[in-house]
Amino acid sequence: MKKYFIQNTPFIVPTTDGKLIEEHHGLATTNNAQISIAHMIAPPKWSEPYQTPEFDEYTYIIRGKKQFIIDDEIVILETGQSIKIEKNTRVQYSNPFDEECEYIAICQPAFDFTKVHREV
């Protein structure tokens, strides 16, 4: 029995906003409720509604910039920077810039649509 698993077929999350989401580990791919790891590319001028998730979220910027509004404070991360946002924190993610942003997102416990609590 192998003690490792190489993910070659991440789950491509269907989106309507032009954002690429490839979940490598998590509920949708490996049925892992403890952690999710996703590769993402946010197009220029992309944004999501505010949310207050029930999980910690770590983001590492591979390329470009990403804007976070965390409890009304604007934080901009650039290539090579990372952030941890504590669960139950109101946050909005966006890329208001003119270039796409490539990043890795890790959620603990795993990302779950029923626990993200996006505002309408």
C-alpha cells in the first residue's frame, strides 16, 4: 500500500466569472474534509461577494496581485506574499488590477460551499 497520492486530475470547479479553480485536494477531489488545496487564476477586474467562512484560508500569490477587504481594511498582496485569514472573518476577495492573478488557496478545514456564507 502506497503512503502517498499524486494528484494528476484536479477537479475544475465550474464558474461563471472567468476564474479558474483547480481543486487538487479537498471535498470535491479526495473527499478530504480536513484541508483543501486549490490552484486559482483570477482574471483582471474579477471580484467575489463578501463572505464569512467557517474555515481558515491561506493564500499564496504566485503571480500578479490580489486585493482583500478584511473587516473594512484593504490589503493588497503581491507575488511571493502570503496571508492567513482566520475563520469567521468577513472578507471580500478581488482582482481589481489589469493583469490576472495566479495563486494557491488552502482552506482548513476544507472549503465547503455550505460553510462559506457568501453575501447576496
